[in-house]
Amino acid sequence: MKPNSAAARDIAYHLHPATNARRHEQIGPMVIERGHGIYVVDDQGQEYIEGLAGLWSVAVGFGEERLARVADAQLRKLPYYHSFAHKSHPAVIDLSERLVGISPERLTKVFFTNSGSEANDTAIKLIWYANNARGRPEKKKIISRHRAYHGITIAAASLTGLPPNHRLFDLPLPGFLHVSCPHHYRGAEPGESQEDFATRLAEELDETIVREGPDTVAAFIGEPLMGAGGVIVPPRTYWEKIQAVLRKHDVWLIADEVINGFGRTGRMFACETYGIDPDVMVLSKQITSSYAPLAAVLISDEIYEAVADGSAEVGTFGHGFTGSGHPVATAVGLENLNIIEERDLVGHAAAMSAPFLDALHGFADRPLVGETRGAGLIGAVELVADKATKAAFAQPGATGQAVAEACHREGLIIRAIGDVIAFCPPLIIEAGEIADMFARFDRALSQVEATQAAA
């Protein structure tokens, strides 16, 4: 690469998230310069279908002028203000009211952060604070799941159940527990039905709470459909049985809708898709289509009342961020929700789910494919070395990376999560574009199959 190119300067000065820094020194970045609809274009003029909507998040597509105009107008009118010490502004009030109006019924208050990680940290702190205010100082442990992704700040990364987010970071912290991932393909015993698998996982959760002591367990957190852990669709009856265990032990439920929310599963929230009644719901990503950093924590009135009582005792609720409820981000979020509702992108995602999943499942018989899975407009293809035994590859992740690189050559950006290929296109995608996306993937997968067959 040229010495003063953008790629060379990126290598020289930029430490990337979720990247092998030494490998990055060798291969450099793909530099994306612009986007339109479901497409992005790099600095070499190569156009790609963005098959992961950025990072699971650009619902309305790239280059939406309405969001640009709203951001510009808000920057000119009130570019920044805060929410500390009884201050507010119209955009944060309007978006708070809007979110409470469309969310599950028991959720009555909204706290804003800048990212999903901060939002999950906030959820933890709210729960600890509320239990202290209610005279339950021992009820603090949080249960998550292996392969869960809930963020990368210290507490949120402790919720996360992925080894790369723990190794060398001295995580997880004490008080954060993990139970089994609800992946039937990988976790079920031979001949075990989805329903029986769900029963066994609910029993595991029950046993974990009893072993730890119900008076010490505060909450269980879960993505309704797991995203960055490999697009894990919950087995039938899973959430019904998990919630019954939580109610029995008076343990609050945090629904992490950071990836699922705002139409991804074909409903406004995946809590609707899977019959979940949360005490806390965490939102981000598609809340602004990631045009501006924003996340939200919605809480039940029960939790709010305890927090309010605690703040009266202390004199303040001692938590918040400079950018909490930022005027530009909340204005963009409100207009993004207007677009989603006016264009019925939730209904569109539900309608496009059939061609999307039909095409996805069409790869199930390919020699390298162990499982295809998905819901709404999110899905995955799990690659295996042996279809019959489900055996993984000798070099985990190498085949997935080869497929990702082949996809790039075909003008398609997906995400390789180890040897799982994830798809999560913008909600605006049309049937013809879905067909084109999977045709490009077909060509890329065929290249890798041919290489492996010749080896």
C-alpha cells in the first residue's frame, strides 16, 4: 500500500476494536467512504452489499436524507444539552414518551446512554441500587449465558459469555454467573427435542439459583435471539420456561434487545416474538440506525420506585453520562422511528423474512454447512468439517475467515463469527436484493468448497 494512503495511516495511528492488531498491521483496513441503501463503497470504488447492516444496526439503510436533515437542524438549534440536575430538552422528552408507548406494558421510565455496553452497565447498577433501596443488599448476582454478548465495558463484558472478551482482561468479575447457551444444534443430547432441551435448560437455571441462594440472585439477562454469539434462535418453549423459573425465585429479567429491537425479528421487539415480559429492556443500534450513538434502558415501575426512593435518601441518583439523552442523537432516534413506522419497516421485515430464510436454508445441504438458522431478517450459516458428526475444523475460524474474504471479492460484507457466517441486512432490503446477496454468498462459498476439496 502507498506510504501516505488512508490504509497506511490507519495502520500507523488507529487501534481497532474486535481486531487482531498484528494481522491488521499486515493486511490493513477496508476503508469505507460512502453508502446508499443497502450498499457501501470503499476508497477503491468497490461497491458491497452490506449484509450485516454495519454492525446489526442500519435499519433504514445508508444515506437517509431525513436523518441527515434532522441532525443538521438539531445541531443548529440546540447542539448539546444535558439531563443532569432537573434539566431536559424537547427531543429527549419526545423520544422517552415514544419508547414507553411502544415498549412492553410494564416498562414506564427510560434512561439514555451512548452505547449498548453503557446501557447494560446501567441496568446492572440500577438493579443493585434498587435492591439496596429495598433492603435486599445481598441480592446482587447476575446470571447470563455462555456465548451471550452484552457489551465490553467491565461489567457488561462480565455479562458477555465469549472467551475473547474475557481473556487477558481479568474478567468476568465475581458475582456474574453463566448458564448454558440455548443452542439446540450444539447443546442438545441425541434425540432430545427442542421442548425437552428447553426444559433441561430451565432446570439448570433453577438449580443454579437454588445453589447460589435466591436471596443473592438479582437478575437474569438474555438476548431474546442471541446475536454476536452466533445468531442462536431459542428453542421452542425456552422463554416461557425460563420466565417461570425467574418468577418463582423473584429474579428480575433483563431483555437485551440491542440487536433484536425495532423490527429485526419481524416484530417491533423480539420480546413480542418470543412472549417475553421483561423488568428491564435495553435498546441501541437500530434506535437511530446507528446514525448517532444512542442507547436506552427501560425499567419497570417497581424498579423505578425503588430507585426514586434511593435517590431521595442519598440526595441524588449518582449515575449518568455527559451525553445521556444527547439532543442530536435523540432527535435522530425520533425521526428514525418515524421512518420505521411510516414505511412499515417492521411489517416489511416480516414480509421479507420468507425469501430471506428460504434462501438461507437453501444452503443446508452444502458439504461445509452444518446448520442454517434465523428469524425475521437475521440468520446464520454454521460451517463444519463433518456434517454427520458436527465436527469443527482443525483450525477454528480459518474457514469462516476464508468465506468472509471470498464474500468481499464478490462484493458482499457479512460477519464471520468463528466459523459461523452471520447475515443481518438493513430492514429496507427487497426480495431481489436478498436474492443477489445470497447469490454472491453462493459464489463465495463455492470458491472455499473448491479450495478445500483440492487440498
